[in-house]
Amino acid sequence: MSFTPPSPDCPLCPRLADFRAENRIKFPGRHNAPVPSFGALDSEFLVVGLAPGLKGANFSGRPFTGDYAGELLYGTLLKYGFARGSYQARADDGLELINCRITNAVRCVPPQNKPEPLEIKTCGGFLKKEIAAMPRLRVILSLGLISHKAVLAAFGQKASAHIFGHGAVHEMGGVTLVDSYHCSRYNTQTKRLTAGMFENVFEVIKEKINQNDN
Ligand code: URA
């Protein structure tokens, strides 16, 4: 099954389209468009972030790339064998994902890094189709509550049946959703999320993927 991502000029969220138009003027030559997912559709593992950072993924055109949050995410993916190469915060750094794909709940950069509920719902249509186009998908890592809710919506699950929590594991008909606090600068600098806490979540994910291999 294939997946059609939003077009570079996707008009579905007027506020985000206006912000994109402003950013194209302010920062010409940068990506300034919905950020395409990174990694193969036939992966067993999907990471779902929040939204591209203004001068990170929105500039580089690759999720988390150039964003502060990318340092911990890509470092941990490399450590757990879900990536090879070296992460250099550029889309042309040659980093490759292994059995892993990365996307965002909202694919366009939102003002102040805060998408509105309708934008999350609208962009969620792409997430739902993308998940449906991943035939081998076994584990989803949600980074933060917005991602968690977007994934539940994609599966038609009630939020009340699956409470977000760091390290919480939710079974959803053949796919396991694992939650983590977002690896944002704020969360890591305040120690709400430490590298060790993030690695604990990856231990659970690795075990789930290995179980499914047997
Ligand atoms: N960059 C992304 O692409 N997603 C996030 O959630 C944060 C930074």
C-alpha cells in the first residue's frame, strides 16, 4: 500500500499555510513545507513526534533534524540499532534508519511550536493513512501527549481508555503504542526526561520488536 503525503503547498490548515508563506519570505532557500516522514514504510517501528521546529525540521526538511530534540532522538536510535551512520543535524548527513520511520503528528511548523486542536485533527488524516500503509508496523513510540492522542485517534481509540504516561504501553490490536515524554530541550534541561529514562523506553521497544521477530 502506498501513502501520499501532503503537497508542499497543502492548504488544509489556513493558519499553518499563512505561517509557511511568511517563512518562505523570511527564510528563502529553506524547506518551509510539510516535512516528509523519514524511513521506510515497511518498517516495524514508527516514531511520532509533535511538529517540526521552525529552524530545525522546517529548515532541513527531515523530522527532528536540526532541532534540539533530534540530538537525543537520533543518538538513541543509533545506540539501539535503529539507525546507522552519524547524525550531523543535516538532511544530507547520510544517516539511515533501520526498520524505523519517523513522522510528526503535525507536518507543518506551527507558530510558537503550538499546533491547534483542529490542525492536529486535520493532519491526523495523514497519520492514519500512513499507519495504514505500514504493513509490518508493530510498535509506535509517541513523543508527548499530543502525539499519543493523535495515534489513538488514528486507531479510533478513546483517550480515556489509554492514559498517557512516560513508559506506558498500550496494546491496540496488533500494534503496541509506547509513550515517552517528548525529548524537547525544555524536558531534557528540566530533567523531566533524562537520557536514561529515554533509554528505558527504548529497552521496552527493542524487546517488543525482538519478540515479534521470534
Ligand atoms: N522536530 C520534529 O520534527 N518533531 C518534533 O516533535 C520536534 C522537533
